[in-house]
Amino acid sequence: MKKTLSFLCVMLLIGAAGCFVLLHYYILPSPAGEGAQGSAPSSGYVVNTSSKIFHLPSCPSTQQMKESNKLFSTEAREALIAQGLKPCGSCEP
């Protein structure tokens, strides 16, 4: 009986670890967030909706920006300029 209980506990732990891996790598979004509000994407641009300036995600100005003013965009640079947005003078996207 004790061996059976130990075996079931081990199988439960293995199953739980498998669920974590499944959720973490395949179901939940990556920490980079690719386009999600509130997290920096690894590519594209960060638009400040207040100043109408767009930045590279690595630009230090994005750290000072209010989260409510951040919009992540994967549109082309030319498309953002055509919408009336200006490129950042520091990071020069």
C-alpha cells in the first residue's frame, strides 16, 4: 500500500510539472509579450499615444513612459509616419 501511494504521489508531481511546462511554453504568452499591452515586444515599435512619438523597444524613454500611454505596434516605420507619428530623436527608429 505504501509503495502504491508513493508511486501515485510521484506520478502526480510529474503530471503537475508537465502541465506547468505546457502552460508556460505553449499556452501562456511569452514574457516579451509580442504586441501585448503592458510588456515590451522584442520587435516593432512602442508608440507614446500622448506625445505621438514612436520608439524602439530598447529605448530608455519607454521606461519613463506611463503604461497607459504605451501602444505596441508591428507596423512599418513608414506607416507610422504616414499616421502622423514622429520617430524618437534618441533611439532613431
